[in-house]
Amino acid sequence: MFRINLHKKVLGAFLLLSLVPLGILLFNSQHSLRLVEDLLRQRTTEALDNQAAEALESKALMVAKQVSAFLHEVEGDLFDLSLLPTTEDAYLNFSHSHQRELWYRHGTNDEPVEIRENDLLYSELAYVDGNGRELVRIVAGQPSHHYRDLSDPSQTTYKTETYFNQATQLETGQLWVSRLNGWHVSRNDQLQGAETPLLAVQGAQYRGVIRFATPIRADGKLLGVVVLSLDHRHLMEYTQHISSIGSQEVVFPSYSSGNYAFMFDDQGWMIAHPKHWDIRGFDAGGKLVPAYSDVTPERDIQSGRIPFNLLHADFIHPNYPRLAKAVLRGESGVVETTNVGGANKIMAYAPIHYAEGAYQDHNIFGGITIGAEIDRFHQPAVTTSRLIRHEINNYLKQSWLVVSLTVMFVIATAYMLADSIVHPLLSLTEGTRRMIRGHLAPEVKVDSNDEVGVLADSFNTMVAELNNRRQRLLQTLQALRQSRKEIIRERNFKNTVFENIETGLLTFDVDSRVTSANGSACQILAIERPGKDCSWKKLLVEWPELHEVIGRWFSASRIGESTSFREYVPLERKGRTLTYRMAMFPLSFRQQEGWLLTIEDLTERVNLRQQMARMDRLASLGRMSAGIAHEVRNPLTGVSLLLDELHDRLLGQEADQQLIRGALGEIERLESLVNEMLHFSSLPTPKLAYGRVEKVVQDSLFLTRKQCQRQKVKLIERLDGDLPEIMMDADRLKQVLLNLLNNALDAMPDGGELEIVVEKDNDQILIRVTDTGIGIPAEQLPLIFEPFFTSKGQGTGLGLAISYNIISDRGGEIQIESTQGVGTTVLVSLPINLTS
């Protein structure tokens, strides 16, 4: 009888139980891998395409923000220019001091040369009087005396511009911004025989401007309008060098490839494009060239008079007007389009937020688009898909090879299984028990080559893998700890920046509650740290001037009028005029929406500008005074000599001599005025030497004591005897003190008190002169240091102006506080250490 022994039974059972499931598993795995391959390729393609689209959109958003910031910088330049004297030299210096780099091509079509150079940011600057007549005009960095009447648009550069009339309707601090103006460049003008714009190095270039204008008013009356004309080439720099494939910039993009960027305005007009004939422009008669459309005459198409307007380009592709309208709604995104040249491309778009002048309708200046050719756009996804298929095919081949080798190995080792099955099983059992007790390191040693030996090897492999995973888990835990430390360090860094930045920062949630305030904000506003659910009105209760501004901003944001706000806020605090610059922006962080409010104290900067303007006025007045004094002095000397001679000849005629003596007295007074004007216009170089301030004060008081006694004025002296010696011109300081003391005595004709205090305050010496005289009216205080201003009805009005210049030359300050009917206090501060 045929008997199947245990060895064969084990062998047959092993082959049956191992090879059949292995074959089924192999075929099932192959089928599943193919399904996974298709799904993985599809998902990978989608993910890479989405990633590329998001990167393109992010790039468009970044460029749009850069353009918006650039426009606001031009606004700042316009207001800076409005503060300068309206002279040709001042405007010329301003023009040459504002330049930016241009990167362009030069040379010939066959041998182009790349050039990077700084060029004027503004192609034209002008100051126009209230009637529209240009008084100062700088064109291309050179003075132009071809003045025009800008109130008549036909006399403007492009014959229809109304920026002057628009600016006259504005209030001080407002500005008008025009759209792009320039002569249209046709296709034939740009190409001039070249096949594409990329090869047309010698062709005509578009030159246009965007006008920025602001009115200058005094007491509500229009004095004039300041105009800045932004060179359009600097605006094109933001798009012309962008390459959507890779991060490297190019000097000029390839239009035929579709890999280029362009810019359009809020009316859909193209304002920056590689094809200059696509950019909006005027014909020779000052009329805007019509946009390219499906009804454009064939002759205009052939000549290239076809500027591009996205809102009228649906005949080329319906997505052009859609993306233009989306930009006007403040949206960004990605669409597929076909350009005029027939190139299919992916195009990302983003809005340029700007709300001044002609762009107030939508609060949008225009949009940025960045295009990429579709085939190049999908190239990473296609490459990755091929790589996935290649790897899966290799894996299946290796799997078949491994399975084949495994089958042969199983058959070969099954014969030896029966003889060594008991001992290896016991070893495996003992190893399993050790593993249960937590001892993973020892291996199970089985000296057999059968299936149990394979099982023992697998067991040892499993133990080794568990050890490896345990080590990896420990390493992962260590990495997590290190990552936590880095996160804490980054959080501390951000907190340090937030707390130590000089700009005050306050954050609000969507319900307008204050959620945080940095130290600078607390210092500027003198407030405590806000608590939980803190109302901004309660936090800023001591600042009612800010309530109206912040309340108006929140109201405007709720109705969607704007998403960002900026404003200069003047304040009065403790007799000082403060200037704060405030701005509010939307805040989106960790899916928490709200607002960020910034506050900057610009008081010192504003005061410095006012002081510089006064110094310019004094310098001009000094030059004028010197000229007048020199011209008047010599004739006065001649007249005086002639009158002396005439007086001597009229002996015995007392009445006539009396008249001549009166005329001579008036001439002497006029000569005294001329001498003071000369002294004011050319103060001598100070003779600095170490000395004591209290000694100069005592010498000055010595000269005024008798006058105080005659006027019954009580003199109070408080001089600190422990003052350090400082570098000073004692004679000029005495001149200042005598002037101040005489002014105080003039204010007290019927007696009073005159107090002079000299003391040290930190790193400066203070001299305080206080009288109980009639005081100075508040409306005259801003004029008190102006030359020739006097409230006494006599004198030249140069005393305080000269005193101011002497103290300023020494590096000090002089301030006056006065209350009419109470008295006046003059404070002179002199730094102990002079700085070069």
C-alpha cells in the first residue's frame, strides 16, 4: 500500500500552502499596483500642476504688491517735492537725486548689447501757478523754459490731459493720479523689419508717463499745483524681466513662447507688454487709439495700430475679460488662454491695489498677469508620471524574480524540513518567550537549512527590524524635542521683534476688540497692556482724536470700501503739536482674521522739516539783506556828506539848519538799520573757547542793573555755581543775553519781576529768562524769530532772529512760552559737548 510519510506530507502541505497563496498574491499585487500606478500618476500630475499654478499666482501677487508699494513711494516723492522751494535749482536737484536702474537692450538687431544703468525716475517735474501757467519745468533732467497754460488741455503734452484741472479740485494733502499717457507705437514702428519683438532691438520704444499732481494752498486759496511725471519705463521693469519658467530673470521675454508677463490698468488697457503696440496710446491728434476688437479695420491690423484691452478681447479668448473683471473685484487666480500669436498658455493674475486719482472707482490700479506655455507648464508632471511608471515596472520585474527564486528555495529546503523540525521549533519557541519578556537583542540560532531555519531567519529579521524601529522611534522623539526647541526659539524671536520694533502695533479681532499691543504702542499712547475682551474705545479713551479716524476706518472696512488705510493725524498734547502716522491692514494669521494697526510718532521728523524750511528762508533773506544793504550804504554816505556841507553853508539860518540836522538824524537811523541787516546776513565766525556760562550771565546782568532800578524791576538771580566749562563764543552769547534782557525790560515799563536761572540738566546747560510783562499774543508766537518782525512799533525786528542764529550755530535751542497779560519765559539750552 502506498504510504505518504510525514516528510512528504510536510513538503506537499508546505508547497500547497505557500506557493498557491504566493501566486494569487503576486497576480493580485500586480493588478493592484497597476491601479495604484494610474491613481498615483493622476494625483501626482494634479498636485504638481496645482503647485505650479499656486507658485505662478504667488509670483503675480508678489509683483502686484511691489507695484502698489512703488506707486505709494511716488506719492511720498510728490509730497516731498511740494515742500521744496519752487525754484528751478531745487526741482533740478530733486530730479537728479531720484533715479532707478533700467535693464534694456541696445545696439543692433544682429549684435544686441545688454545695459544696466541708473536713469531718471521722473521724466518731467513742474510747478504750475493757480491759473495753470507753468513757472518751473524740468524735462529729462534739464530746465525747460517752454512754459504752457495747462488749464487748456490742448496745450498739454498729449493734447487732452486734464491733470491740472483735476488737481485744482482737491484739498491740501490730496493728489490726482492719471492713467498712462503716451504716443502709440505701432507694430511696424517697433519691429522695423524684425520678425518678433525679441529680435527688434533697433525698433521704436514706447515712452509714456503717469502724472501725479497735488495742490498747494494757503488759507484755502490755491497757490499752485506740483506735478511729477513718472517715467513709464520704470513701471515696465516690474514685468519685462519676468520668466515664468525658472527663477532667472531675462532682459526681454519671448512673446512667441507665451512665457512672459504683462500689466493692465483698471479699464483693461495694456500698460506694460513685450509688444509695445499692445500698449494704450494717443495718435498725433491727441485721440486715444481704439482697442483691438473683432470690428477693427484691416488697415489698422496691417499697420499694427491695435492696442490691447482685455475687456474687449473676448473674440481672442473668453477668459481675458473674465480675469480683468476678477481683478477689478480684487481677486487673483489662474486661467487658461490663447494669446494673439496663437500660443496656448496658463496665465496667473493678481490685482494691484491702489485708490488714488483716476483709480478711485474700483480702488484698483490694474492687474499683473504672468503666463506660461502649457506644454512647459505640464512638463514636471509628465516627467514625474513617466518616472512612476518606470519604477513600478522595475518593481514588478524584481518581484517576479524574487518569487521565482523563492519557489526554488522552498522546494529545495522542504526536503530537509522533517529531520530538523523539532529542535528549531523549540528554539523558536524559546526565542518567542524571550521576546515577550522584552529581550530583543539575542538571536535564535538554528543550524538547519529547512523551512524552520527560514522561519528562524525571519524571526531574527523581525527582531532586528523591531530593534531598528525602536531606534528610529527614539531618534524621531529626539528630533521632535529639537523641533519643539526651534519652534520656541522662533516664537521668542517673533515676540522680541514685536516688542522692540519702534513702530507701535495693535491687533484687533473681527469684532474690533484689541487682542495685543506692543511696548512701542504703549509708550507712544501712554496706555497699559490691553486685557481680555478689551474695547479699543476704552483703551484709547485719552485719545479722542484717534477715535474718529479708527471708527471711520472700521466703518469703511465693514461696508467694503477699502481693505487698507493710511492717514497722518495731528494732535495737541501739553502745548506741543504731535504728528502721528497711522495705518491699518487686514490681518490673517493661523486662520484668525482681524486687523493690524501701526502708529508712528513723526513729530521730530515734521519739526525737522519745518526747521530746515525756516533755515532756507533765513538764508535767502540774509542774501537779499546783504545785497540791499550794500546797495543802500554808499548812497547814504554821499547824501550824509552833502547834507553836512549844506549845514555848514547855512550859518545864521537856524530853521534850515534844524531841518538838515533832522534829515541827518534819520540818515543815521537808516545807516544803523543797514548795519544790522549786514550783521544779520553775515554773522562773523564764532570764536570758540572754553568758558563759564554763569560768568557771561553776570557780565550781562551788570550792564542791565541800573536800567532795572530805574524801571522799578525786581531782579532775581539763580545761578548754579557748579557748572562745567564749555566751548562757546562769550561775546556772541552776551549779545543774546542782552537782547533777551532788554526785551524783558521793554515788556515791563511800569515795573515787575525779572528772573534769570542758570542750571545743568543732564548733558546741557539751561538759561531761563522770565518776566512778568505784557506777554506776547498767541498768534504772534510762530513769527517771533522771523527777521524784521517786531511788536514794539520800533526797532528793526532782527534781535531775536540774530539770537536764534547764534544759539543754533552753537548747536543749542531757544524756545519761547508766553501768556498775554501774565508774562514770557525764554529758555536757552546749550549742549555741554559739541558734536562735529
